[in-house]
Amino acid sequence: MRQALKLHPDSRCDAATNIEVEVAHPCPGRLALHYIVTGPIGDLVLPAVSAPMRADELWRHTCFEAFIRATGEGYYEFNFAPSTQWAAYRFTRARRGMRVASEIREPRIEAQRNGASFELKVLLDLPSDAALRLGLSAVIEETSGRISYWALAHPPGKADFHHSDCFALELPAALPP
């Protein structure tokens, strides 16, 4: 299913005119995300693709994110950079109890850029087979230095992807193949 991300009302972005995410839960324990950014892509800060590896503070630059909650207040935060660097964190509740989610295996990430779009595909192994609530988001950095914030839904006030309002997509538990 394809979902459109919305630009935060306090943000402005000239380099991305549209961001969509194709979401699939193809089998238990697996999630596929396909982020599609359209607009004058040459005005985006997109680092060169490198070897995939864990890295911190990816959200400071162009980064695609997924917040995933199976049950309760705890959730995972995933960050995926255009370089194919990635991060996974576990929280006990909103912005509390953060730790590196060392139980998460390296996701498969592919990045592709052409003149009118940038696409990032992620195949992620999850630690749960349950129904999921997702918060999908993006931080977009333009060559001008401006940063914009995109999400399925935004709470009132400043951009806060950890807010419960952002967990706006419900996915049923995947059926075995």
C-alpha cells in the first residue's frame, strides 16, 4: 500500500515536491519500505552510496525513518540514509529508555537516483510477527542548508516523529507464505 508523507506546516522544501512510501508486510517478521521522493532532486543533499553499516545521528541530514510499535508503549526507531548507512534504536516509551537495538540485523538497502526522483528501498527483518503501528517519516536536507520534516501525520507544534500521533498506519499481522 502506498502512503503519502506530509510536509510539516512549519517546514518549507523546494527540492522535494512529493514523498511517498510503498509499504508491504510480505511475511511474518519482514517489512518492505520503498521511499519515493520526486522534485528537483539535484537540490537535495544525497551522500554517495557506501557500504551499509550502522551509524548514529543520521537524522541530522537527509534520512528516511520508520517508527514501529507492536504492542504497548515500547517501539523501534529505524533510520536509513541515502548512503545506505542505517541505525536501529529501541525505546521503552516516547523518547524514553533509548538503547541501540543490537538484536536487529542489518537491513537490505538500495538507493537509486535519477533526474526527477530518488528512491530508497529497505527490506527489514523485525523481531515481532504481530500487527504493527507505523510512523513513517523523512528528514530532507537541501543544498541550501534548509531542513524539512515529512511524516504520515504531525502532532500540533514542532515536528516530533516520536509522538503517538505519528504512528498513523496500522498493519495487520502478516500471514505465513
